[in-house]
Amino acid sequence: MKLIKLTNLKDKRPIYVNVEMIGHIYEVEDKYEYGRITEEAHTKVAVLTHNNGGFKVQETLEIILSLVK
């Protein structure tokens, strides 16, 4: 088992994810409503054991993939 440490987007707390349980990873761009950013760009990491849509993290896709290797 290999764990990677990621940073929660909302409260900047660490999240430890088992790389063997990652179901999908994708980047989300800034979300704009009425000319303002309502959700900043982030990466979403989902694990196979939850169906909550995934964790919103600060790290980019490239950083996460390098941590997995």
C-alpha cells in the first residue's frame, strides 16, 4: 500500500490517499458566475470506496501523477 499526501482545497488540511484505490483524477477550471470566480481551479481525486464525487485538492494533475510514481 502506498499513500500520497494531498492538500484539501477548502481548509488546506492534508488528505492521505491510497494510490491503489484512486478511481479517477481530473482538473476543474475556474467557475465563473456573474463575472466573478465562484469556485477556483482545482483537481478532483475520487477513490473507489466512496461515491461522493471525490476530494477537491490543490495539487495539479502532473504533481499527483508524479507522487503516484
